Amino acid sequence: MAKVLMKGNEAIGEGAVRAGCRYFFGYPITPQSELPHYLAKRLPEVGGVYLQSESETAAINMVYGAAGAGARVMTSSSGPGISLMQEGISYLAGAELPCVIVNMIRGGPGLGNIAPAQSDYFQATRGGGHGDYRVIVLAPASVQEIIDLMRLAFDLADRYRNPVMVAGDGILGQMMEPVELGEEEDVQIPPRPWAATGRMGGEKKLINSLYIVPEELEQHNLKLARKYALIASKEQRWEEYRLDGARLVLVAFGTVARICKAVVDRCREEGLAVGLIRPITLWPYPQKAFEPLMGKVDSFLVVEMSLGQMVEDVRLAVNGRHPVHFYGRCGGMLPVAADVVQEVKKLYGGEGN
Amino acid sequence: MKKVFTRPRSLKDIPTHYCPGCTHGIVHRLVAEVIDELEIFDRTIGVAPVGCSVFAYNYFDCDMFQASHGRAPAVATGIKRVLPDRVVFTYQGDGDLAAIGTGEIVHAAARGEKFTVIFINNAIYAMTGGQMAPTTLLGQKTTTTPYGRDKDINGYPVKISEMLSVLDGTAYVARVSVHDPAHVIKARKAIKRAFEVQLAGLGFSLVEVLSACPTNWGLSPAEALKWLAENMIPYYPLGEYKKPAEVG
Amino acid sequence: MYEAILIAGFGGQGVLSTGQLLAYAGMLEGKHVSWIPSYGPEMRGGTANCGVTISDSPISSPVVSEPTSLIVMNRPSLEKFEESVVPGGLLLVNSSLIDIKATRKDIRVYYIPANELAEELGDARVAGNVILGALLELTGVVSLDAVEKSLREVLPAHRHKLIPLNRRALETGAALVRRSTAVRAG
């Protein structure tokens, strides 16, 4: 099948539709606008509903209603809007409802700006709202991967009855790359016996996150913890790039991982043994990617569009066995390949490694 | 022997947590009776709020959602958009609907969402300990207006039925009271009309029910009903603020 | 083959669509491509730019921070981006709107009066394609035919009548840099 040239934001929309998503609730915010524009046209074509909400707070609660009623549903926003959604995401996690939330991360804190950033990493991976919960977080790095991961996002949400966040940035949303869409398949959405769709002669169903008796809430928390442990053991995903014989390993996700691939190529051309780990799941964090490298590499260099957030997860994975360095740009500035190469050269084979 | 009074099918046979003299029980019963009468029990989905009626999901025997504070109209929107042939209602108090959830209720009404809202106005936050609500009357003492609500500090009570009835998306808006049997019967009629409006697909429907909170008002149940009639009804006039030609 | 092309100018000069056309043509030729814009308030009336990468092998970074070729359609873009071109790279200057010269001596610079040439062709809006034609001639990054084919695919049918004009614009730019070394400096 012929490739088509698509913007990342549009690919999110098309990927969602092809994953069987028929409901979108959202509030406008830059830099994800092409996604609602696309779905406002596309969803009615497939008998779905696109609804612009009065706020991000309302949007996430509409998602809660639609998910509880058994739909494959999504919303999308960026930084400030995602912050507003956090209470709702906590409810979704507590009530164990599947849904997909897209965050095209922009610069913060506060109104920040609309330029690309990765500074919502903590918020995404630590459970940005209240209470003990986890959200599965996927970080695509190309327009093609967006299409593939949107399907995975909805499947994981259903499999674990858990919210899944797709974390990108303004660059990923705005850039165009050719994608192979493949044949549109008839997606079978798994049965949802728990959904509150009206009793229709059956048992009463309840969508709820309130457990007023402490013993009961503790049991619920422990049940969620078992689920999160299962996800952590089964769903770690990452890409390895030129790790063969690497002495210095870059770690980066999303757009920054693309820049780091160029860094790796350039370093290899100059004879420096540099490789890259690109986490695809930010939660669960791909700790398994690091184990085979222990004792075989000199050090790690984490590159992010933030002041250093994922670097903490790398340090947890490495657990003191190798130095973990950090290089970041923030405020919407991109790490430039040449600067990262400089940083690599500073560290490569140097003191402290 | 003919049974003349029984528990509605749509209510569970369990004790509620409501205080003596609280009128939530009456309103629950009216909603349940209407669901029974319209024979929509099997396809009705309710949304409970945060507040005293948070446990409404335990009392109504239909499928239920528990929503975050103020967001029941957004949750109901999501449900109804996915399941347009089901009957959806929210049950919300005045803190939930008229303070934190003002945005959601106004926009659900403006969109003409085809669900029914039961709005309990008892002029106080009850579950959290008797604080001032957006509907608290001027001069009314609460735990956060110990000297009485002062317009210069707290502004004026919010009249939801009047506000929402001017929106084009609303099809039926009524304010009723449950302080005596005659008014309870009228309240039941209004609730039934609201559900009928939804069933006819005419748009958004809301019934505001003036309700008593003896515990937080510091009155006996009988005094509370009298206080409601003498103080709330003059500020919150009863009646149908909007109704489509097709009903009543 | 690896070309990282930065196209910069005022919003409304067709900078983004020229880049998209180029990316589309690369895709039609079976190459790896990416297109990445500047976005936000700066694209509304201010300066706009986009980076297009076209390569025989998978593109690692789509971010064009060190272009192999730079097209500047206005003066602020020349001042902002000239330094970023890789040594030995190519700089195409729209001399209709830019009255200063490039300062770099380690890159190839061509001055192309794109707006004048476009007006001679009858439509100032094809200035972007005049300069794109020059880029194709100098780099061979994609063929002129692939660009024409792309136009056929991206333009709605009722605008296909504009294709011959765009083709002439591409050919004009190509011919200019082919026959004349006078436009070259640096």
C-alpha cells in the first residue's frame, strides 16, 4: 500500500480511529490542535462523536462517562490542560476505566510556552493526580510509530482497564513523515461486562472509586498494585540503537531520541563507541533494557527537553553501578546534535567514568 | 389484600445514611417511583455526585456512576453520547452543581444534553459540616458565615432555575419543594415531566428541589420544613420556568 | 544522499507549503523524508520556516539544525540562519527581497530574484517554486517531475490548472542557475 505524508497530530487521530476509537472529548490548546481538527472531520465519517467540551476538566469527565458506558474513548491536550485533567485521571485509574489521553507536551511551568518540551515526564509517570495509581505512558518518536502505538494504547487500556497516556511534544505533533497505514481492519473491541450500560435485565453495575471503609480501600489499592506489578513485568518496551560494544550509552525518548540517533551516528563515524536506549514505555520504565549493559559500559548520558526528569528513572535502573550524566535543554529549546556530541566527547573515556 | 404502598423497584431495600428529617430520602423515592412508572428501570443510568448524596449509587438499584465533585453533567454527557437510547440522570446538591460544577451544568444545559438533572437545593454544604453554599440565603448563619451571609462579603445566592431557563438548550426547568405532602405530589409531577422530556428527546431537563437540612440548619425536622417554606420559597419561587409545548 | 534543507521567510510566502511539496516529491521517489515546521504565533504573519530532510537511509533526526541547503525568502531569515549552514553547503537567497549579501565564504551562495521572475511568469505567488527549481538543479535532491507529480496529488482537482505555471516556475529557477554563474557569489 502506498505511503501517505501525514502530520503527527493527524496520525494520532487516524491511529485512534483505526484502533476502533469512536469518541473524542477535548478542549482546544496549542500544540495539538491538528488532532481535534482531524477528528472533528473524521469521527462523524465513521459514526463516531467528536465533542468540544467547555474545559479540560469537563473533557476528562466526559471520557469517564463514555469509558464507563463501554466506549473506546480518548481526549487530548497539552501541559496546562493535562494538569486540569489530573483529578479525572485519578478517578479513571481508581474506577479502572480504559481510555487514552494524549499529551503533546509544551514548555512550563505555568503558561510556559507552546514550544516542544518533555517536562511533563514526572507528571505522566508518577501519576499526576492524587492517590496511589499508575498510568501507562507511551512515547512515540516518529509519525509511523504514532500510528502503531495508538493501537497499542487502546489495547493496553482495555487489557488492564487502565488509562494510557501517549506523550509527545510539539515537534512530533507538527512534523510530517510518510506513513504506511495498511488495510483498515474491523477492530473487535473486547467485551466489557463491567460497563454501566443500563441493567437490561442483568446485574447492577457501578462505576466508582469511593471505598469509604479503610479496609476496603486498602484491598482495592493492593489489587491495583498487583495490576501495576503485572504491567511492569510484561509491558516494558524500548528500542536499542547501535549498542554493540558501546562504552557510552545515550538515553532519550521521543523527539530527543531522534536527535540522539544522529549523535550516535556522528560519534560512531568518529570512532566513538556510542549507542542509544530509547524508552518507548515511560511507565513502566524499561529497566530491563539496562541489565545486559551492566559491567559492560562506562557510563550513561541522559538527554531530555527538561531540567532532568527521566534521568531519575535511569539512575534507579542503573542503581549506582555506573555514572549517569545528564544533558538537557528546556523552555522549548531543542538539544542540538552538535552540542550533544560535544557533551559526549567531554564524558567519553574521561574522568569519573 | 391489596398492597397500597410499597418500596419502588428502583430503590434498594437498605437503610440510607441520611439524617432524620433530611428530605433526600423523599426525593430519592420520587425519582425511583417515576423510573418505575415510566418502565425505564432497565435502561436507566444514574450519576451520583460528591456531597451528602454521594452514596446515592448504593440506594438506586439501576446502573450507577459516581462522579467527581461538580462533574456529573460532564460524566452524563459522556454516557448519553455513547448510549443515546438509555435514560440518564444526575443527582446533585447545590455545592456540587451551583459552585464547583457551574461550568459543567451551564454547558450541558447550553448543549441541550438529553439527560435529566435532579438538583437538591438545601442552601448549605451538608456533608463537609454546614458551610455556606452558593445558594445560602442572605443573613443565613452557617459555619463559614457565623455572622450571617453578608452580600458585601459573599455576594448573593445563585438562582439556578432562572439562570438555566434562559438557555436555548434547556427544554424543561422547574423548581419544586418537598416541605409538605401537597408539594411532594407537585415535585413528583415535575420529575416525571423532566424524564418524559428526556424520553421525547427534547433537550436538557432539570428539576430544582428545595430541600431541608435540619442537622446543619440547627433545627428540628418540623422546624426545618417550616423554615424552608418561610425563607427559601420567597427567594426561590416555585414553578415551571420552562417547558416544551409537547408536555403538560 | 542526505539533504537537510531549511526554508525560511515571511508567513504567507508559501514557505511551509514549498517544503511540504519537496517532502512529498521525495516520498514519491521512494526516499526517506521528514518535514518539520516552526509553529505557533510566529507563523501568523511573522517569520515561518520549515526543515525538510530527504535521505536514502532512515532519517535519524528530523530536526534541521545544520542545514546542507538553506533557502531564505526574506532578510531576517538570512541574518538568522546563514551561520547554521554546514561548511560547503548551499545558500539560496531571494534577492528580490533581500538587499544585503551573505557573509560566509565557505558555502556556495546563489542570488535569485525569485519575486521578479515569478511576476514575469504572471504570478508572484510562484516565487517559492522558482527558488525551489534552483535548489533541485543544484542538488538533484528530487527530480522536477516528482515535484510536478506531487502537485498533482496535493492540489485539489480544481486547482490543477495551476500546475503548468508552477512547472514553468521550477524550470525558470533551474535554468537560471544552470546557464548563469553570474548569480553565484562567495
